[in-house]
Amino acid sequence: MTESLEDYLEAIAELIAVEGHAHAKEIAAKLNVKMPSVTGALRQLEKMGCIVYNTHYPVQLTEKGREIAEDVMHHHRVLKQFFSEILGLPLDKASETACRLEHLIDCDTIERFVLFSEAIAKRSDARALQTYLTEAMAHPGLTAMSDCSPGSKVVVERFGRNLDAAQGNASGGREPIPLAIGDVVTIEGFSLDRSAVRVTRDGRQLSIGIAAAENIWVKPAPKA
């Protein structure tokens, strides 16, 4: 079945759910298409056993058509929720993107989207990741210090909520972070075991634990 015909089944199901019926003119208005296109699509769906179609009565979904429509709508809801709540897209863009992808993703993949989304949203051990993602999406111009390339010169812009900024230490009782907002540092690289990021500030070499560096947001320093 084509994506277009799935869209028709989805539209019919939504109209029946909201209005109690789905006339051809209502389907045309909902999909913003002309009546000849609707007529052709409905005839195809009737031949496929997905609808009961009579020009004098509202369109009815068969059990086969209802199952397909429910699958498409479920895919749309899951994808829209993922794009809006997990990726932080505006609702209109999330819905538009979901519309483009809902026909391409199988049921097994959709259920993995559900599992991932629910884990991020509900599990206590995923809260740090949820906080990180929220901050990363809210400040697209910033980069975590841990992601900076060696040799890059950056300005410390903000401390993430996963870092105890008020006390100046990383969660878990680490040593105070020897940096402040506005500091300009040069990224020297990682320690051999990659447990820390080595930086230079005002000619002084510092070692920032990787857990802290993952939550220190920086931007490129202005060129001299």
C-alpha cells in the first residue's frame, strides 16, 4: 500500500473519531486534495478491502482498513511525542516530521522508540541524560567541554545542572572545579585513561574530571 493511501485511511479514521462520519468532501478538505483524487483513492481502497464505499453514504472502514489506520496513527503519535518531548522540536514541526516518517518505520522499530522515550522520561537513572539533552537543545551554540577538539580555545559559558555549580564541584563529591564563567581555556587533550580533560588557563595547566567536563558548556573564544 502506498503512503498516500495510508494517509487516506488515517484521515478517514480521524474524521470518524471526531465527527462520527467521513464523507468524501470531508476527506478532500482534511487532506487538501481535489475530489477526483479522493474518488480515485477511495475506489482503490475499496478494491483492497479496506473500506466500504458508496457515493451516497459516508465511507466506512473495514476491519482491515481500521487496523492499518490504527497502526499509522500509533506510529504518528509515538514519533510526534519523541520529536517534541525528547528532541525538543516545536509541536508543528514534530507533527510534520512524524507525518513524513510514519509510513517508513515498521512496528518493531516504533516499539523501540517507545521504550527509549519512556526510559528517558521516567527512569531515575536517566535523569542526568534527560537534563543534558534539555540543556544541549536549549543552547545549540554551546558545546560540552568534553567534546572539544585538542588545540581549540574556548570560553566557559555556563555550568550544567548535572554539575553542582553552587558548590563548584561535580556531583559525587569531586574536588572543586577550578574554573569560572567567562574563563578562556585552551583544550590540550585527554588524560591517558580518558578520565579527565587537560586544559590551560592563563598559562596554568588544569585537569578537569570527565564527568565535570561533560557538564561545562563552552563556546569558541573570539579570535584575537
